[in-house]
Amino acid sequence: MKIIILIFGIAMLSFFGCNSQKKQKDNNELKSNEVSNTIPITKQNYAHAETARNYRNWAKLGANDSIVHMRKLPPRGKDAPTVQMNDDTFYSVVIAETINGNVQFSIPESDIYVAVQVVTEGGHGQHYVVEAGDYDLPVETNFAFLIYRTGLEKGFEAAHKAQDKIKTDKIKFGTYKIANYDFEEVEEWTARLTEETSGEIFKYTFPRTSKEINDLHQWNLENANGWGGSSPEVNVANLYTNSVLLDGSKSYSTTFENPESRFFTSFTAYDKDRYLMEGVENVNSYKWEENKNGTITINFNGGPNAINNIDTKGQDFSFTVRYYGVSQKVIDGKISPEKDIQEIN
């Protein structure tokens, strides 16, 4: 009897051992298949892949299931879900499935700035709207990424109240599936493209649809440096420009005519990877001080007595100028603070 039990026990151990080995083999094969089935990144699909990476980052925060409100300023460094976020507004984000090719949303009545940008799966800001009301807009992809920007001109509490008024009852949630891109490779592409522009002034065009792309490399550079930016439209949407990468141990200034953006203008410093820096604040037209002749001077690392100063804490930086509701004279190139930056001795 003992011999039978012993033989049975050995057989069972052998069975479970083989079964465990089989499971491990199956798991290894599954992982191998997952790796081999990832979509490689090319210049043709980079913008879509970078967009999927941003959708994924916000889906992790819940934006595929309900609206995600950021109630404070964005995280610093690569903890931020999106590159080159601003310090002028709170973000609220939705990933929505289109219905019959359209996406529906609303902007609440408010006494502060509230805008919605509709970003396609290709990374295009197909629509940018700034007036309160209900919207039913066509989108060229099956899903849309809605970026609500709520202004901070009257403080955090006023912004929170405006965010709470946003309705999502017409939005179809929960159906977005993340494409199986090699996201490590996406990040490598993003770093390489960002590095390419560090030594030059960079102006964004952000074509609204895939049909409007006339320079694929430029489009890829725009996604790497500032995914989710808007296409300029006088008095409605925004124009963005980046300076060259500057030495954080030196002081700089730029003086320019008031750009007269319909809503506001802002200057924000970023690290070499285009992320916000810890302890570094921006300057915008709600709080900047004008010179006696009406021009504006922005200083960088100019010391405690410098007007409109942005202290980068010794870190190398570039700065982005954002014109919210850009004026025609800015679009015409008559105002270019990034071109007139001067080192202060």
C-alpha cells in the first residue's frame, strides 16, 4: 500500500512539475508574441503612436471612463501625462468615442476662460472652441481626446467651480483600446525629435486634419515638442513658439510690443525634454507689469529686482510663448520675443 501511495505521489509531482513548466513555457511564448506583435515606429505612424501614448497616459488616470479634472498645476518633470503642459489653466480631459462621426460636448457659462480642444487619434487639434454652448462636431477618427482648459485668472477656487459645471452626459466613454505600439520606441523617437529642435527657434503650425499636413517631418517635430497644441486662429485659438535651449547659469531678457491676445499671453520655461521644472513659475499677461512706454520685458534669471522674472533655478531651459486667442499682428510675425532674447551681462 505504501508503495502504491509513493508511486502515486511521484506521479502527481511529475504531473504538476510538467504542468508548471508548460505554464511557464506558455507565458514565455505569450510574452514573446506580445513583443513580436508590437507595432514598430516609423515616420509615417509616429504622430499616431505619440498620440496613443498620450491617450494611454490619461486613460490610466481614468479619462476613458469619466472626465478627469486636474485640480492643481501640472506635475513637474516626466510625471506629467503630457509634454509641455501649461501653468495658466487647469486641465480636464475626456477620451470619447465618436457617434456617427461626431463628438458632442458642452462648455458651461463662466466668467473665466474655458476652452475645449478636440484632438483626433492622429494628434490633430481638429477643433478649438472658446464660447459657452453645446457642440456637435465632426471628427476624422473614431475617438476624440477633449482637452478642457479652465483659466486661473481669478484663482483656483473659481477654476474649480467652472470645472464642476462641465457636463459629460452626451459623451460615450469606456470603449477606447490602446494600440499595441512599442511605447519605449515612441519615447526614443520623441527624445530624438525634441533634441533636434533644441538649437533653433521653433514655431508650431498644428494642422487641423491629416489632409493639411504638407511636411511630415515638421508635423512629427510638433508632436514631439508640444503634443496637443492648437492651430492658430485669430481671436479664437492659440499660437505657440519655442525659444532655443538657453544656459541656466546666465541671465536673459526680451522686450516686445504688447501682443494683445484676445484672452491672454504667457511665458513658460521648460527643461531640455520639454517638461515643467520644479519650483519654476511662469509669467502671463494677467500678472505681468508693463514698461512705461507700454512694452513688455520678460527676464530669465534676472534676480529678485528684475521685472517679470522667471527663475529657472540654474537649470538649462527653453521657453514657450503662448498667445491665447492670438492677434493678427502676432500671426504676421510682427511680435517675436523668442527672436529678441538678449543675454544680460
